[in-house]
Amino acid sequence: MDLPEDIEIDPVSGRVYLALTGNRMRRADEIDPTNPRGPNPAGHILKLIPPEGPDGALDHAADVLSWEMLLLAG
């Protein structure tokens, strides 16, 4: 994964945003869903979505979460 530069939690939704810097060293054959571009000179932002716990609140300690590509820079 590209270098994480910042992690922020939205205080309203509880979702987690992960800013990843560019990676000019990744080759085109080294891509995957969370790192969709090789090389990746401009970086990207992922939105991490924790599952709901039994009380309906987001469980930030869960072992599994879903995610979305929020922004592919450049």
C-alpha cells in the first residue's frame, strides 16, 4: 500500500479517511483494488467503513471493514 500520510475520522458519520501519497515505484503489474494505478504519482484517498456493532454504532475495533475509493488524485 502507498505511504499513509494522514488518517481522519468524520465525527458525524464515523467513517475513516486514509490519505495515501503517490508511489512512483509501483509497476503496472503490481496493482490491486486498493492500489489501482502503477505507478501512482499523485496518490489517492480511501474511505474505510466500519461495520455496525450490536448496539447499532460503528465498530471501529472490528476485524473486517468495507472501503471505497474516494479520490484518485491527478
